Amino acid sequence: MTSTPNELIVIKPGWLIDGQGGPPIQGHAVTIQGDRIAWCGPAEQTDDPSGPVLGPDGSPSPQVLDLQTATLLPGLIDCHTHTNMPGDGRRGEDVISDSDDVRLLRSAKNVERALVSGVTTLCDAGSWNRTAFSLKEGIRQGLVAGPRVMVAGHPVTVTGGHLWYMGGEADGPEEVRQRVRALIKEGADFIKVIASGGSTVTSDPYRPSLTVEELKVATSEAHGRNRPVAAHCRSTVAINNALDAGVDVIFHCAFYEPDQSYRYDPATAERLAEGTTWINPTLYLGTFRRTQLRAKRERGELNGEEVVMLERLEGNARYREDQFGRLVEMGVKFVGGSDCGWGSYPFGDFQGELLALNNMGLSPMHSILAGTRDAATAMRVSDNTGTIETGKAADLLLVEGNPVEEIAALRRVLAVFHKGSWAAGSKLP
């Protein structure tokens, strides 16, 4: 990506989605200068020689992109990824033996794929050692092409808990306090806490792990340094523990009981609807894998383990459709996070999660907001990105068509601007 400080770019789309909640706007333009949005307003004003597109001395000759069949919207914000992970079906246990060098190289490849697909801010929600911090610094220095990266570092987990192998084990409130303080010292942008078990072999996804007291300590320490807290929750008890602790975002948010049964819990749903916590349901993660396994079944290639996995995924899908359909109707606050890198979900299609939110009942516009403005608000970066406003970072996405009329248009990427620079792979002339 290249840009010059005085370069002026004028974008005249057919539709503008500014991310502030209103419908798409026609007849507007946006100008970029340096790494900032310099101006937004009626397109005809850009044709005035004394108008807003000129620099302080009136000298720049702007580059004009007039794309009347395209939509301009804020760059996408994926609040849940794992850049160290391959997204090819291997589990965390399968890549424990990888060196940090390999992990960092994989992360660099993953974030480049994310950027060219339209993601301009990405949250790494769990990584080994200092790999994600090194990735962030490499992007800052221009050594790697990638979006703005927010780093959690080691997820805070109990001994043997989900993601223990990433190095964040802590038991008891004081160990949790020390762990969070150390992460903030390292430069963590947010804190990931493991409130229940997960897919890690030594954990139990149907039971809580960190206690309410441990979660409260983590949240208190993080909020005291203006860091948001995201909690991994795959059981109803864990969800309520996280809510008691005042976390900012709940990942997965699955209503499962200790006996492994799914049970919709009206009281928990009511707490979610009435509270301020954002929910990231990671819907497309399972959808992607189900699609793969169904294709293998049609070809007669499923092995015994995959047959069991597909049956489980099909059952989970029915439960999640029931649960999240109800939560949408209740007005629960959703944000977009793919969990890509995990399981079989590779980087490069965060849009799949936004389409899944739409399929679950969110309107196309609210699904877009979940991956732009609302994700920025949840991760406390809305002062800089998430909407198209004068003075904010020039993080922008151009897509062919109008995604409010057809949300799949989000996948028809024409160009990506990150901090005012064009991402490689643009389809524009």
C-alpha cells in the first residue's frame, strides 16, 4: 500500500452508508487526504473550484473515483479472530508444536487476506506468547500489510482451561489480577477471559471455569486502564457469571447446561436484552464447517468421526437458530466477530458472519452496523473508526451494488482503504 501526505482522493459512490444508522445516502461524496477523511457532503460541491476538495493552498489535483453502481461504507471491524491459527480444520492441540516463527508468518498471511477482503480493524482474541504483539508492530512499521490490529495476548484461563496452551493460566483472584496487569504492561488492547470451557480437550464447554470473583477482578483491572473485556462463554452459567462481572462482550453466548443439554433460558435472555453487554454469536463458524461436511457426505467421503461431527453441528444449528432468533426479537445488542482461524474457518470472509446475522433476523443495515459502528463501540475505538465522519481514519470499503438491498454485495469488494491507503488487490482501474 502506498500513499502520499498531500494526495487527495474523491469518492463519488452510488450509495453512501456512513455507519451512523440512517439509510444509504445517494448523491454524496467523501474525500480522503493523508490517513483521514477530509470531508463528506453533497457530491456537487466537489465540482466547485473553491469547494471542499481543495487543500489549504488550493493546489492538489484530486483523484476522482466516480462509481455510481457501488456503495461506500466504513471498513469492516472483526472483533474476534485468532491470527495464529490456520483455519484448515486443525485444533489448537494440533499446532502446539509450531514455533513462534511459524505462528508469526501464518498471522502475517492471515491479516493480509483479511485486509484485502474489507476488514480494516481486526481483534486477535488469543495468541501464543508475543506473536500478536509482534504482528501489530510489523504492520505499524510497514513490514506486513494488514489492518489495524487489536491484541488480547494470552487469554486468561484456569489451569487446564480452554486455550491453556497459549500461556494465560491463572487460578484465584490474585493470580488473575497479576495476569491482567502483566498483559496490559505488554500492551494488550483488550482482555480475553475464558468463562467456560471450550474445544480444548482438557476443558468442559458446558461448565463455567473462571469464577465470578475472578472475572470481576479481571474486569476491574481492565476497565481501570480503559481496556474492554471479552468473555468466552459456552454455557448458561458462564454467561451469567460474565454478566455479573460486567464484561463488555460475550463470545459465543451458548445456552447449554452442565448435563450438555441445550435449554433456552428466559431469565438469562432478559438480562442480555436489558443490559449493555454486546453479544458475538460466531454463527458462521459452524455454518462453514457444516457446508464442508455436507459436501463430503454427498461425495460419500465422510469418515466415522466426521459423521458424528456433522450430526452434532446440525443439532447445534437448530438450537442456535432458536436462541438467537429470540434474542434478535428481544433487541439484544450484536456485534460481528468471525472467530476465523479457528476450526475450518479461514481468513478472508468476515462477511459470512454478517450474512449469518442477517439470516438470524437482523436487518441488512443492522448486520452492517454490527460489523462497523457497533463493533467499534464495543471495542472502544469509535472515536477513530467505525463510521464515515470528517476527521476519522480513512478506513473505507467499496463494494459493487447496494448491500442494504442485497447483503451479499458485501462480498463484492472493489477497493479497500486503510488509513487512506489503497489495499493491494483493488479491482478498480
